[in-house]
Amino acid sequence: MSVELGHFALILAFATALMQTILPMWGALTRDPALAGMARYSAFVTFGLVLLAYLALTMAYVGSDFSVANVVMNSHSTKPLMYKISGVWSNHEGSMLLWVLILVLFAALVALRGGGMPERLLASVLSVQGGIACAFLLFILLTSNPFLRVTDVPFEGQGLNPILEDPGLAIHPPMLYLGYVGFSVAFSFAVGALVHGRIDAVWARFVRPWTLLAWVFLTLGIAMGSYWAYYELGWGGWWFWDPVENASLMPWLMGTALLHSTIVMEKRDALKVWTILLSILTFSLSLLGTFLVRSGVITSVHSFASDPARGVFILGILTLFIGGGLALFAWRAPSLKQGGLFAPVSREGALVVNNLFLATSAVAVLVGTLYPLALETINGSKISVGAPYFNLTAIPLFVCLLILVPFGQSLAWKRGDLVGVSQRLLTAFGIAILSILVTFALTIGGPIVAPLGVGLGVWLIMGSATEVISRCYRRGLSWKVIFERAIGLPRSAWGSALAHAGIGLTVIGIAATAWGVESLAVVTKKEPLNVGPYTVSLEQAFKRKGEGFREEVAQFSVTEGTGARGLIETSKRVHTGREMPTTEAGIVTYGFGQLYASVNEILPDGRVSIRFYWKPLVTLIWGGAIFMALGGALSLSDRRVRIALSAKTKRAPLLNVEAKA
Amino acid sequence: MRWLLGLVLMAFMATTPLLAVEPDEILKDRQLEERARALSSELRCLVCQNQSIDDSHAPLARDLRVLVRQKLVSGESDDAIRTFLVERYGDFILLKPRFAADTVILWIGPFALLVLGGLVLLWKSRQGSHIKVEALDHAEHVQLAELLNAKNRSDG
């Protein structure tokens, strides 16, 4: 019964989303305040209905209702509650429903917080959001309905894909979708601005918090996914330049560019047309990512439950929104007035260079991801584009950009002083060079790129520190005053410094992978094996039963010199329901590094075929990403940004806006 | 080719997956082993989803790793091994596509875009610097002075 209720709610949501698309836009174009005012209420109703549908499906999962095909295929009555709830988005149909839920949630939030926005802008933004929701609701209802019943109700479900049975499943997809879908708001704002032919700093002030919010979630989502792949796939890699990963990296790169260009627009009223284009491109890449993952046109280590037949539908949606957005841009953008002038050497100029590099690297990832597909369509030849390609194209672009970052952070708006900035950064530069020399001396004979990478990371961290220090320290000031000045800095300044230092940490973590050690062996009991600074030896191999699985465990003791450093366990696990074995890696963190164990096979004679890795500083890779997200969150809490989000601010007078438009 | 792939895929699914590079495969000669690792990380495991043979558990990947090592031991160069594998399996096996007529856009594209973008920016900024800010005329000067006076009076 509740399943049918959910199904009906979803159909009804399509109807209200259709209303949300057409009426407010009509109202905005004909300046009919009653129709434009429909936008907010229909956004709330659509959200309520999709939420109802989503809860109905979740209830079916929690109650193990095996009359629902989707539940049969992806759940099992013995699963822990966490995997019943997160099982909803472990599959195509459910994850699309989550996608739409987040989409309409964003629309409802915009409606809730949009009190201070010009009414026409709000109406057209919500109308575009409604349009996207319409398309995806139709997609779910026609091709991916999660509410279908089965005629022969089975006694038990088939269980979750064992690779997905992990706490990562509970966090990673919602985070990623909040990021992906969050960029739809920027897209809708861009289309709204194009429809009205009016765009200014106020527009940027409304868009920036949403972009920042989406960016924070996407950053966390990608980092989380990377760590999940690292411990789950069992061969110690954390980024594979895999199409599915690229699908999330592209909107992140473009979104990062967008984030920076909205700052320019908000502060200096410049780069308007470019910001609009970036808004459209960022969400286009989010849509493209959805298409790549959901359609099954690409092969990937992460893809699950994909179906080519659905690809055509998503391709249609893609063409409609990307094509439509870009066409509207081509038609209306020339009529937008360009704003504020700036000298090439200035904060604005630096941010333009940032945008150039970020956009180009996004294109490099895009080209590499789609090239095999395109080439096969054009001349039938099959090629592969893998990690070595991206290491040679995207990485150099990143490195160039990162070297320039501290300069950009220190330059003044409008007209910067490159010599002065260089002098200010001299200390930071010296420390970076020193760190290269010291790490090089400490690791003589090791890889040369690692100290250079560490130097780049230190350069970024010191660059951020310089920016903060130069804003609160003056010679002759007492420490108390300096401290007060530091406290008094806007939170967005701290946020920016934190985020850029976070990139530095990530870079150091990545550079340190070059110092990683790998040991492979078939070992007997108590036979010592050296892994970097540690020695491991097999304690025992045994069988064990857990909740919903059974496994063969190999247990090792770890010693460093003569001191014992605890135990590490790795296992071959078989989940009930699906008899596919997975390798559970054993990971122990020492300082910032990790010891990583992955069992190959436990042989009948008691010997164990094992691989161990020592990964120094590896946790900095994800730690840095957390710093980036924290920096973003801190900026989001900045007063100026908060005001733009606040519903309490007075509604901008409609008349004034019309008069200027 | 299709049936062969299917057959291999079936063989893959029938056996328990093993982990990549097993201990018994490792060559005694450290330099050769390093070359083998570098080479195999650029070769695609043909039956897997986007994994190199160095990372893959599949039996075919193992066979290829052993083959690469045998050829290295017999003194063949990296290029010769790559060419041999491409003749046997096609360009699909190379994770790092070769620079050829149909991969020009792939290799040059991003950098060309960077250069193009840079040139456009340079051109734009040149154009921007030509825009002259018009000086105030007499009437505006008077107006400005009045405004400033008014402000000074209200401050004082």
C-alpha cells in the first residue's frame, strides 16, 4: 500500500514540477506577480511529494518488502539497518530517486531562503529547477521505476553488492549528489539571468553561497569516495583516473573555477559573461557525469547496475539542458553589459588565470574520458586512455596552477604590485626551497619528484600563512593587537587560507606516495617480512563469522625495531546472499602514514600469500581535502555570505529593478 | 575476437580472483623487475574494467605479466614488447595511447586550448588597456567640488 502511495506521490510530483516550470516563468515574462509567486509554493509541494515517495521506498527496504522488485534485488532480511536504509541508493533506480530528492530539496531551500531576491529572478530560477526535476522525474517513471512489484514474491532478497556493503555507501553517494546537484542552482541562476538579460554583483552574491555549498559537499564526496576505493578495492590505489572518478572530478574543477569567478563578480562586478558560462558548464559536466555513470557507455571499476537503454533518455535530457543552456547563452550573452575594468596584474587577473588553468584541466579530463568513445564512433578503432595519459596532461596543468596560487592570493584587487608581492612571498619561497633541500638530503637515492612535490605543498601552505600574517601583523604592534586583528579578519579570508593550505597538504600526501614501499611474499607462521620501517610476521590464519558474512582472516603482528606496534588483520570475505568473495584490506595508521595489508590467498598448508604496503603521509591526501571543505564551510559562515542567504533581509523593491532592467 | 573475449571472461568468472603481481612472478634482477612494473602499469588488463595488468587479479593479466617478464629476461626492449602486444591485441591494450594521426587532438588538445585561452586573454587585456578613462569636464569638476564641500561641512 505505502509503495503504491509512493508511486502516486512521484507521479503527482511530476505534475507539480511541470506546474513549477511553466507558470512562474510565464509570470516572470509577463510580469504577473501572482503567477511568479506560484514558484515558491510549487517548489515546496514538489519537494514534499518526492520526499514522500522516497520515504515509501525506504520503508519498503526497512520492512524487507520483497514484493518490490527493487528491494528483492538489493536487500536481504538479515542486513543491518544501516544497509537497509542506504541500500535504497545502492542501485540505479534508488540512486536516481535520491538524485531527484536532492534536486527538489535545493529548489525548496532556494524558495525558503530566497526572500531577499528580486521576485522575477526567484521565479525563473525555481522554474528552471522545476524543469530539471520534471525531466528526471519522467526518466524515473518511464525507465527506472523503483516501485515495480513482482508477481512471485520471493521468500528472501538477493542482498547488496558486497563491494557496496560498507559504511562508505551510507555517506559517499549522498555527499557526492549534494555536490553534483547543488550546481544545478548556479545553472538555474544563470538561465534566469539570461532570460532577463540582467546580471550584476547582487546576482553573484545570491549564487555564491549555493556554489560554495555544492563545492564543499562535492569535495568531501570525492575525498570520501577516494578513501573508500582505497581500502575497499584492495590494491592500495586511491585515484585511478577512472571514468566514474573523472565524472566527479570534472564538475569539481569547473565548479572551483566558478567559485573563484563569482568572487570577482561579487567584489568587482567583472567577468559576468564568463561566470554565466561557467555556471552552465559546471552543471553540464554534472549532468554528463550522471550520464556516463548511469548509461553504461564506459567501463569502470566502480560502475554498477547500468543499462544502455536508459542512456538514450539521459542523453536526451543532456542535450535539452546543455544545448538549451548554451544556445540561450549564445543568444543572450552578447547583450549583457561587461563591468569593472582591471589591470592584467591584479587579483582579478590572477583569478582569470586560475579559471583558465582549471577550465583547461577540466577539458583535459573530459577529452581523455570521452576520446575512446568518440574515436570508436568515428573510425571504429579501439584505444584506451588511462592513468599515464592524465598524469602527462592534467597533472602538469595542476602543478603550473598551484605554483601561481600564492601570488594570486597576495595580489591586490584592480591593480596589483607584482614586485611587492614577490618580496612579501620571499620568506614563504625560502621555506619551500629549504624543505625541498632537507627532504632531498634525508632521502638521498630516493625518487626526485617527491621532495619537489613536498616543496610545492609547503609553498602553498606558507603562501596561505603569508596572506593571513600580512593582514594582521605590522611591525610595532603588540601581540594583543595582532591577535585581535587576526580574530577580526573576515571568516572568508580564513576560509580561503585554510582551503589553499589544504591543497598544500594534499599535494604533500600525493608526493609522499613516491616513497611508498611494497612487499609481496608467501609467508609461513612467524616468518618476518620487512615493510619500510616495520617488520610484520604471521600470527595466525583462521575462519570467522560476522553479521551477514563469513571470512578467512590472516592476522599479523607489527614491530618497529624491537618495539611491538600491535596487530593488523586482512581477510577474504564472502557475503551471504551473493557468493562473490571480496578482499578486506587491513589498515593501521602510524602518525600520518598507513600500513596496508591485503591478503592474496590463504593456502591449504597454512601459508599466506600477502602483500603489504607502507604508505608514508598518505592520510594527508584526504586530510587536505577535509581542510579544503572546512575552508569552504568557514567562508560560507562569513557574515557577508550569510546575509545573502538570509530570508530576513527585505525583499528588494520590484519596481526599482524593473526600471533599471 | 568477441568470442575470444567472452571465453576469457567466462574463465575469469569461474575462478576465484587472485591479487595482482604474485610473489612467484617477481624477477630476481631488480632493474628488470622495475622495468616490468613500469611497463605493466601502462598495459590494460583486457578483460577487466579499466585496470592495468599490474593492478588486476584476472588470470589473463597474470599471463600477460609473466609474458612481459619473459620477454624482458630474453633481452627485448620496452618498445619491442609494446609493439608485440599491440600487434597481438590492438591499441586497446595501451593505457597510454600512442601519438598518431587520430590521437593528435587527444594529446595536443588541452595544451592548445591553454595556449589559445592565454592568447585570447592577452588580446583582451591589450584591448582593455586601450580604453581611456575620460577626464572630467569643467561642469563636472564644479559639481564634484560642491559635493566635497557639502560633505566637509556636514563632517565638521
